[in-house]
Amino acid sequence: MWLYVIAGLLATLLLVWKWLQGRAPNPFAVDTRRPPKPLVFDKGVRRKVIKNVFSPEKVPQKLDAIIIGSGIGGQAAAALLSKAGKRVLVLEQLGKLGGCCHTFNEKGYEFDVGIHYIGQLNEQSPFRLIIDQLTDGQLEWAKMDDPFDVVLLGDTGNGRRYNMHSGQQRYTEELKKAFPGEEKAIDNFMHLVKKVAGRVQDMVILKMLPLPVARFLCWSGLVHMFSPFFQYARRSVSEVINGLTENQELRAVFGYIFGTYGVFPDKGSFAMHSVLIDHYLRGAWYPKGGASEITFHLVPVIERGGGVVLSRATVEKILINEDRKACGVVVRGKGLDPMNIYAPIVISAAGIFNTYEKLLPPELKVIPEIQSQLSRVKHGPGGFSLFVGIKGTKEDLNLPATNYIYLPENNLEKLGKRFNDASPDDAPNHIPMLYISSPSAKDPTHEERCPGKSTLTALTFSRYEWFEEWKDKKVQKRGMDYESTKGAFAEAMLETVIQIFPQIRDKIDCYTSGSPLTNDHYLGASRGEFYGIDHDISRMSPETTLSLRAATPIKGLYMSGQDIMLCGFAGALGGAMICASEVLGRNLYIDLFNLRKKIKKNTAKKVE
């Protein structure tokens, strides 16, 4: 037995050594940050970047890669490859680039779609360094208010308020003030969060190690033996939290962040939960100039490498040659005939279900390796959005740059079950969670773009099945029954928002809403998911982790984005790092940390 273990370890060391050797140009070879230029508000200038509509003559010759989807998973992968000398074409089906990073306007009000708040953007963090390098330091961030999150429990008028403050020490102290006698439970909770989240890199390592090595680590049990992340990945949030305290109110506060990954505590993994708590312990940030600034500063980096990012370009299928290798895509522009575009590498940032079930030829969907991946995952919960335009500035309306998470009661599992078991007609009466924030209050430049106007966004869950009967109808032409069902959710959410912010009642100028079908149409979320594939316990297992890799069973076809890492902006960006590492044949995380050391060294010299 020990001979097999020793042989396995030697093989592992050999493969890891090969894995560490870079084989392509290093996109992090030099620090490309420059002092940020003034924000550009000219709509014509911005339109040329964010609404660059597809036409055949815009497609570059001799492409190195084609990327499907212009969300952060697609654009970040494109920027990384471009910085390594690759010519990349990014194709987006929507009229605006950015995926969940795009914004839209309604009656002069600007609304963000998916960028609500982002953590770990302190200037010395590796996460901040990635973003700065991919945008040449042009993307600026505004820190949100402190507290960055407020948890409201119970009745909207007389409920309890719990403030989540920046900094681990204050975050912990405020919890202890709110829950006297629960100091030990709070300390134990924070200790576990740091212990587990501090090893999230184990997930990255397992995805990036050579497949035989990763399989050996799982088969041998070493991954569970040495990784706190994977030890707690198989335990539910409820199981861990309930073991720390009998206080139901504190359990709810410990678990409040479940809405940022979409799984109620009884089914969510404590590893995932810890990563999200830890992600915001230093506070939260929002992009200056709004979410569309992300695309506005990524596109020039891609173009500098000879690539281009095009909108209104629907990819209908991935082309596979006789050797079963991806070799391009079939794309249809608005009003144009389908066109074949060829490249030796195809990257899908459109999610695992869209990639395998919609874009691959039927005969390839049944490949055992693909079916094995699909069997390990399921669609995440559908999302419902409400966008409210309000007359007045943030000062006039007293709107803070803080998120409010409203929970009608402190038994989160009960809330989830009652909601999911409800009929479509009754579900709006049992909304289990409401996330409310003011994008206009978070962005210090919003008043320059939209003077005298403010916005609120509210988000909750919604089952796709409640809207499924209208899925084949055209957008904005789904009929009165659909509008009535959607309107019931929107009105219930709006009433709760007004109860929490009564000062806006007579100032509301307009509101619009989005159902799971809206998410499908505009974001390509096939069942209206906010967060891609479900982030339940099975998703976080080491077996599923090593299965969902950037390299697919189809040679030349790769995946990027949140489905191969974790949800949200940070997760999708991590997916892009993993994908680009695989394509370039080098570990970009090692390159990043080498650059970080170089920057720190140069900074220290300047101080001296």
C-alpha cells in the first residue's frame, strides 16, 4: 500500500513541477497601471465601446481565440490572453456589452444589472491587483458607507436592525454588542469563517492541478485530510451555525448573506458561506461611474492586442471539425445571415448548460465525460429584480450607500420552504428575502450623469416554473397574464421597499421589473438564474470541483466564468484566471504574486 502512495506522490511532484513551468508569454510580466484619466461621460464616445455592433468586416483576421459572452468571465479571459499576445474576438448576443456588468436606462434613470457590491478591493489585495492590471489602473472604486450591510429582521416598521461594519474587529464587536452572552459563539463563528475561507485557494489548486494529480488527491482522501475548505464544504450552513448557538436570531444574522449566492442555509455549503462573509470583512466597493465602466476599460486592453468585442452577435453553435476539435463558431448578427468564424481556441463564458446543451452538436452532448459533468450540477434559483427611479438627489432623499437585507422572520429555512412551496399567485405574499440598495448613492459621480435623479434596486428569488408557460413568447409581448404575475411580485417588493424607505413614497417617478424570463432574454441565464449553476453542498465537493475545469472534454473548447469557479464578479474573474492559465499553459496566479512582490519591493524603495 505504501509503495503505491509513494509512487503516487512522486508522480504528483513530477506533474506539479511541469505545471509550474510557464509555456506562453506572461500577461503579468510588467505593471501596466497608469494614473486614471478623467471619467468619460460623453454618450457618443461610450457608445462606440459599449455598443460596438457586430458586422463581418469588424472581425479580425488570424484569430487566436473566440470567446462567447462578454460578462466579466469572458472579457477578463480575453484581456488576459490579449496581454499575452493573443488576438481575441469576444461575441455578445445583447445590444450592450458587459453581461451582468452592463447598465440600462429607463426614463433618464440609470440602473445596474448585476454589480451591486464587491469586496477585497483594498489596494494591496491580489484581487484588486488583477483588476488594476486588466484595466491598466483606469477602473476606479468608491468605498461604500459603514455599515456596508444592514440586516433587518421581522416587521419592516418595528423590526430589529443589525449593522455589518467594515473590519473584522469592529464587525465582531458590533455582533457582540447586539447579542450579549453570545460572545463565544460569535468568536467561534468568526474563527471558522477565517479558517475555511482562508483556504479557498485549495479549490483553485484542485481545478488547476493536472487531472491525474487532482483525482489522486480526491481518491486518497488527502484533500479532506489537509483542507479545511473541503472539510466544511460538505457541511451545511445550518448544521455549522446551529452547532454554535441556540439563539435563533443570531443564527439568522450569521446566515443572512445566503442571498448573495442563492442557497438557503439548510442546503448551502458552509465553505461557500465563509468565502462570502470573508470577502466583505474589509468593507465593500462600487465602481465609480457605474458598472459599465468595467467594460469601458477592459475593451481597450483587448483591442490593443488586435482583438475586438462585438455586440448583437448571437452564437448559434460551436463548430467541431472531423477530429472532434473545436475550430470556431456560427454567429448571427442582427439582420444578417449566419456566418462561420474560425479560431483554434473557443472559450465559452455562457455557462455550462448553455455550452453543452445549446451550442454543441447533438452527437457530442452524450459524451460520457460531458454527461458526468452535467449530472453533478443543477440550475441555480431564478431571480427577480425591481428597479425604481426616484426624483431627488441622495441627499434630498437620505439614501445611504449601504445595502439592506430584509428578512421577514429569523427562521430562514422556514422562509425558504414556505416560499418555494407556494403557488405563483400566493408566492408574492411570502417573499423570503429582499436585498435593497441604491446604485446612485454608491456612485459619487452619479449626479453628474443623472442630475436630480436617484435609483433603488431590489432583488429576490423566484422559481422559473412560475413563469415557464410564457418562455416561448417574445419579450415585452408575453400577454396580460404574464404581466399580471410579474406585476404581483413587483408590487409586493415595491411596497416593502417603501415601508423601509418611507421618504421615497411620493417621489417615485417610475419602476420596472425583471422576471426569470427577463434574465434569460437579456443575460442568457437559461432558467433565469442570478448565479449560474446551484451553489449547494454537492457543487462544493472536491469531486465536482475537479470535474468543473476550464478544459472541456472537447479539445480546443474551454469554459470561463462563474460556473467553473464561484458566483458573482469575483468568482467569474477567478474563472477567467483559471481558464487563461489553462489556455496559456502557465499558472497565472504565480505570475500575479511575482508581480505583486515586485511592486511591493519597488514601493519600498521609493519610500526609502
